[in-house]
Amino acid sequence: MAHLQHFSAGWLSPVLAYVMACIGAALGLRCTVRALATDGSSRRNWLVTASVAIGSGIWTMHFIAMLGFGVAGSAIRYDVPLTLLSLLVAVAVVGAGVFTVGYGSSRWRSLLLGGLGTGLGVGAMHYLGMAALRLHGSVGYDLPMVVLSLAVAVGAATAALWAALVVRGAAGAAVAALVMGAAVCSMHYTGMAAVRIELDPGRGALDGATAMEFIFPLAVLLGSFLFLASAFVALSPTAREAAESAEATAAPLLDDTAAQAG
């Protein structure tokens, strides 16, 4: 059994991973709330943005945390196509959960199904990302720990969606984002605790890219997207604010029209 190191970069990788997970969750949950206040294509667009935000936040968190992962006695590479597929799967599966919340007729049933879909999206991304791992050995898992990691993801994702939809105001949004970020990180490290690696005495060349060649640049790109999108959402008016602005603009025009008619 190989010795695994999860914090070879110290506390930098887990702290930064948690921050990115919270940013992705905050953006995605706020977009979900915005979606429920609109309809038609606007609702769809907000839900798509929420799916991309949460999915890319999950992916960025996972691979930033993986920058601190090491295996004694083996180098580590990542299969590029499979790593990119894990990002797409995260967005797609989380999207199924988010759209369930956005278009469900029953709030509580939608919330439970949405939490299930979002939590399974976290899990699917994690284990598909781990399948992209290339090293001198074989990767196995402790099944009870895998089940526990999925239960953690589903439970905390459901709680985060509940907080985002039920608890109003900035405090509710902050709590929801922190809970969702904790869900993603807890699922990740619970899942990593399930990993068992048997080293192969062979030392042939490994296929794939190193973390610094591929993972780090893509994580920076996605992190930049999350920061910019968060700023856009924070500055854009809500449906209520837009309606109030329209009423304020229309009021002087109505007064002028009334004055002219008089």
C-alpha cells in the first residue's frame, strides 16, 4: 500500500480550494435565486449560468486540492481528455439538479431532487477526475468511505439550496455559499480518504500532463471566470430593482402627460 500525501503544499491548497468552492457556490446559488424571480428565456439563462458556476467551482476546488496530493514512490500525471470530461460532467449533472429547482412545481420535492442532483454532480466530478490520474500503480477505493462521501455531498448540497431559497438577505446567501463550499471540500477529502493505491514496480513513462502544465493554468482560467461573473451578478439589478427603476423612470413621464392633458 502506497503512502499518500494530501497536504504536500501545506494549508495553501485546501484553503484556496475552499475559497474557490465558496465563490462558485455563491455565484451559482445567487443565479438560481435570480432565476426563480424571472421566467422564459431569462430564467433559463440564469440557470445555465448557475450550472456553469457551481460545476466549474467544484472542478476548480478539486484540482487545486489535488495540487497538494502526492504518492510516495510515483510521479503523477493527468489524462487531459478525461480531465476535461470531468468538468463537462460536473456542469451537466449539477445543471440537472439546478434546473429541477428552477422548474419544479413542488418546492420541497424540487429541493430534494435538486440537492440529490447537485450532490451527485459533485461526486461524479470527483471520481471521474480521479479516474484521470496516471501513476505507477493501481487506484482502488474503500466502498463504505465512497458511500459516505456521496452522502456528505448530497446532504450538504440540499442544505445549501434550502438556505439559498428560504433564508433571505445577504446573510442567507453567505451561509448557503459557506455550506456548499464545505460540502464540496468535505466530499473531496472524504473521497480521498477512500483511496487505496498499490504501486507497480515498473517505472515506464507516464502518459498525460503534469498538474502545473495543465491543471493549474485551467484552474486559473476558471477562477478568473468565477470572479468576473460574480462581480457582474453582484452589480446587475435584481428583477425587483429593475421594476422599481422602471417605475421611477415612468413616473415623471406620466406626470408630464397628465399636466399636458390638464
